Amino acid sequence: MKTFLFIYMCFLQEFQIDTTTYIRPASWCQWFPDVEYFDTLFIVIWETFWWGGSKNEVKGCRITKNGKLIDTVAIDLFSQSSEPFFRLEGGDTLCLLTWWDGLYPYPHSHGLIIKKDWTTGNNVIYPTNLGTVSSIGWDGSYFFAVFNNGDSITLGKIDREGNLISTNVLNPEIGNLKWRTCIEWNDSIGIVVWGKWSPLTRAAIINHEGTVLNYITVNQGEFWLFELAYTDSIFMLIFLKYETDSLYFQRFSYEGELIDYNPVFLTKVYNMSALPKIVASNYKFHIFWHDSLHNIWMCKVEKNGTIDTILKIISEPAICTFPPDACFNGENFYLVWPDLRDSTSNPYIRREEIYGAVLDINGIPSNSESLISYEFFSTFNQLHPFAQGIGNRFFIFWEDERKLNKDIYLKIFNKDGNPLQDTPYIFMQDTMDEKKIKVAYCENNLLVCWEKNMDLYGQILDSLGNLIGEKIIVCNFPYIQSNLSLIYSDSIYFCVWEDQRNGFYPEIYGTRIKINGEIIDTNGILISTAPGGSFYPKICAIDTIFLVVWEDRRNGNPDIYACRVTKSGIVLEPHGIPVCTEAHYQKYPATCKLNDKFIIIWQDLRNGNYDLYFSRIDLNGNVLEPDGIPFIATGDEEISPFIPASNIPFVMWYRISSHYDFLGGIIDTSGNLLYYKKLIPDASYRQNPSIFIMPDSTYFIVYEKRDQNEVLFKIYGYIDRFINIKENYATRDFGELRIFPTITNDKINMTPLSNYPVIIYIYDQTGRKVNEVFLRKKFLSLRELNLSTGIYYLKVFDKLHKIVYIK
């Protein structure tokens, strides 16, 4: 008989999967984001205004070039009682942040150097008589700040420490100035643009010393706001004209000569209250703005002035409330905007957050929108984790309530238990709950499925955790789809679920999915229509045959039924195979393959409390143990079996005695429980475990753990390893078993003494297992078994689980 030998390593200390404890407070507004790219990172800053508070706070965070959040905890930069009106400009390895402190027209302007590691320089205060900093530029060596005091425009040259080293007044005519200015550089010259309250916009061409080379009258229309960008020998200036809600542009040559003497109409931007953002990529200009319906748009303009494309790039569920900002890093854009999607219903409180998205060179979002503004309140749950392995990595998914509704988060670990990123990855988020994750894997990718708004969705990931393709609609047929299960076999993913499309009682539907995410059976094929309802489906596979099992109510009390489905989607037993229809309750089946057979394990009430029973089904659909035989029966409640998809036939379940325990053990090729142990010695305050076992027997178990106040759940887990798991044959002779139940001798005696321990199962006259003993010594006292008076039967197994005696 083939079976398994395994030894557990010692228990390793549990650790918290995600140490992030931050969500947004109850009333706040986060707006006016600014983003710059320098030294391989995007840096994002924004203003946080607390309703009822006395200060405006400016915070920031770093984003990788691929859009991953580095600083889960927002970095506090400064706070003050007045509106800061900050500006941010990226240099080569540092940024310059400037802001106002005080009321216009005589506020102080500050400057602060920020480096890649978030270290900052001195808070430099610039002379009050210069006015306020209204724009900043970087010429490749120095920062240049444009100061406006209402009477004059002054250009200030600023070194890498933030210090002002020279100034030059630019405007030849004094007074009547608008607040808005802008500055941009090529490698030879810079252009500074400003406006006057009279319908006039002026520009100065400057060199790297800040000296004016030439003045230009740009236009004489009512253009209030403008911004400037440069690429490939062309400067482009965009204007917003309030009277017509329109955008215009004008171009300058490399030397600063005006190309378009009259502004060129670009597009309408209805109800725009602030200027869109212009960003230059290689050979093109990209203009981003939001409309009155809170969508974000992008327009591409060739350097010759040809309008290339206008398209909507961000829409519902996003609610963009203020102008977006964007930055280009040579490969892609990072777009940031204030978003009202999670706002309170209170009309007097705007709960805006900062969102971001990576865009490709065409402006198309290349990943999901990500919330990037976290605050410091630890009042959220993390629930229902799911562990999955692929290659040499563990993927841990969970439901996360830090945004008030449930989103799906992901964190990836190596086989040593070290996280591959410091902060969790926001895998899927929406304004509605996304929950009940299930995952299956093939050699090269993962399929993650989940429930949202009574529908089922999925997403393919590669072995590194990168999203492949678009989100998949697994089933969005009207009414409720829930309790999904998922497996991969022979190049096909197969997903099954409960479905209420045909009435009150759920039926079982399923769909096949290709490894590229293509749905084969749109909205599913019908698998079970049992009257009274079919519940909690599970699925496993042997090559091209899939076995679906479920809890079936057609006979009143719940029973266990199954059916086979071919790889081509043919249901071989439309009315189901009765696996166990015994008169008592049978619930919550789990299933996996055992060589060329399937095993089904369920919780069974036939003995007065829940035990676990099992039965096997062959590839022809024959039930080998009709109505099942005991898998484990101890007198405690044994419930909720869970079998992970792994190369080792392993089952995990709850035991309820004085408290919950998580138990797990190996199944032999006949379906017997070879050996089991507590996976967590003290399971207090822990629930909803999930486990995955790698081919080398390293495993990651994760679960919810409640805090000491018994209020919040966070995701915890640990990595351990089974060792010496291998197939063997039981060959040795154990000799004689003798029992002496007398007044003077109450021992069970095994002779000769074995080098291997034995396992003794003890059953009462009803066939119920009442105890089991892992015996490593020659004698066992019956007193140790704590049995009441009666007649009992023994099964003795060797360590390889070969039955050596039945008595």
C-alpha cells in the first residue's frame, strides 16, 4: 500500500501580513495635487484641509515609475493657518517646493528642497518685497522662481539648497499684473509668461543667468490662465478663455520667436474653473483637464499644431473635482487628481481623496486607479484571506476595509517569508464591495476571481503579480451569483458558483475560462437544478474531467451530491450523483484528487455532533463508499473542511471544543487521514484560515486575527514546512498485539517493541471513533484513554498508516 510519511518542523512565529493601519478620518478634504518626476521616482504632494480645523496641511508621498505606492503613510511636509498656494518642480536628484505663508498681498514665500529619500533641506524664507512665488522652472542646473508682488515680475535664481542667489526684474511696465505666471526652459533659453488685468499677455526670453534677451506681446485677448511646455524645438503655451469655455494654444520656436500670432482654438472645456495641465512627451504635447461631469480628458497635439486625439481617459466611478496634474518620465505618464467618489452624503462635507493612475504614451491607463492619500486612523478590518503559491512566491489576497467599503489587496512573499514589497498592492478597488476571493494557478499565471454587486469578476496575473489584460466579467447575469470555486486543469480554468437567476433557490452554474482570460461559456452553463437548492459548490479535476460537488437540499435535509463535467463543458450527470443521502445533515463539502480518484469530505451530523466523513468517486462516476465512512470523529465538533489546490493531499478543518482550533493533516491514497496536528496551537481570536502548500512542502497559512479589544480583524500568518514527505510501502511485521483489561493489568501491549510509533483508533459499538492515540512506547494504560465502561474496537496503524491489527 502506498502512503505518505511526513514530519512537521517546529511552529514558526506568526506575523502580521500587512502592518498598514491607515485610513482617512471622518471629515477632511484633500485637493490641489501636484506631481513631479525626478531620479526614478514620482513625488506627489497635496493639501489636506480639516473641516472645523485651524490648519491647512501639505503632505506627500513617493510613487515608483510603474505606479506603485512607496509611502503608505503620507509624509507631513508643513502646516499653516493660511492657504499655502504651493508649487513643486523636479530637478535631477531633488525637488523644490515653494509656498506662501500669510495673506495676499504681503505673504512670505518659502522654499524647501526635497530629496529622493524624503530628507529635506532648510526652510528658506524669501524676501517679502519680491512678492509670492507663482511658478518655478528647472534649467538643468538651477531652479528659477517667478515672484509676483502685483507691481513687478521678478525672476529669482535658486541653488540646490533652496537659497536665492540672484534676482532680476522682468517686466518693463509696472503694475496691473495678474497673479498667474509660467516658466519653461529648453537647453539654451527660457520663456517667462505673465498677464495683466488689461487684455494683454507678455513674455520675456531669458538666458541661464536670468538676463532678459527679448520681450514679446503674446496676445491681447481675455486669456486669464496659461501654462507652458517644451519638446523637440517647440514651446507650446495653452490658454483658458472663460467667456467661451475654450482652450487655445500658441507656439514659440526654439529661439523664443512666436509662431502662432493668433491663438489657435483647441477644444471646449465646459464649466472649467482652473487651467488644464500641459505635459510634453517626445515630439507631442498632452493636455489634461476635467469636465463638469467629473471625467478626465486628454488632447494630443503635434508640435506642428495638428490636433491628434481628444479622448476621455478617466470616467466613472471616478469623480474628478479639481483639475488633474500629470508628469511624464520618458516612458509613461503619472496622472493625479482629487476624487469625490467616496464622499459622505452630508452636503456640507466634501470628502475628497487623491487618486493616481499610470498612463501609457497614448494616454491610456495601463493599470487600475490607485488611492494614494492614506491618513492615520487604524479603524478598519482586513478579512477573508486567500493564500496561493506560484513559482517560488506566495500570493496573499484579502478583503480590506480601509476605504470604508471592501477592496482586494495583495502582498507577495518569497518562500522564506520575506515580503517582496513593503506595502500591500491595491489589487482591485471600487465604490462597491469586492470580496470572497478565490484563486487558481497554472504554470505561468494566476486567475483571481471575486464577487462584486452580486456578480462575478476575474483578473489574470503573471507569476510576478503583474496584471495581464483587462478585468474579466465571469458572470453578470441578473440576480445573485455567489460562493464561487475555481480550479485549473489541462489548459482550462473552470469556475463554479451558486446562481439565483431562475428563482429563490440557488442552482449551480459554471464557466470555462482560457488561460488568457477569455470566457468560453458566457454567463455560465447549468450544472445542477435540484429542487430545494444547491449550495457551496466545490470543484476539482483529473486531467480533462472536472468533478463538481455541492450541498443539496432536494430531499429536505442537506445531502452531498456531485457530477462530472468534461473539458468541453458537457455535464455528464445532469441530475447529480448521490454521494451521501444519509438521513442527518451533511454540509460544506470539499474535494480534491487522489491519484486516479476523487475524494469528497464533508461535515456530518449522524452521530449527534458534527464529524468529518468522506467518500471517493472514480472517473466513471461510481461512489466507492456510499453514504461515506468516518474521516475523523473525536466527540468534538469537526467542521468546515478545506482542501487547498496543492500537490499534497491535505485537508484543513475547524475543531470546536473549548475554543476553535485549526487542524490539518495528510490523506493517504485510500482516503484515510494519515496524521494530523493543530496548525495553530492557540486559535483564540483567529478565524477564516487559508493555506497553500508548495511542491517542496513549504506552506503559508493565513487567517484573520482579532485585536485584544475583540473589535477589528487584521491578516496574520506564518510560513513553515513539512519535511520528509514521500511515498513509501509498509513492509515490516509488528508482531503481536495483546490487551490485558483486568483488575491487575489494564495495559495495551505491543510486542515486539517497534522502532516506529503506531496510531490506535478506538471506536464504540456504533462505529463512532471516540479516541486516537499516537503511541511511541510499548505499553499504553487504558486509564490514559479516559473511556467510560463499555465495549470498544481498535484499529492499529503503523506510522505509514498500514492497518496492522483490528481487534
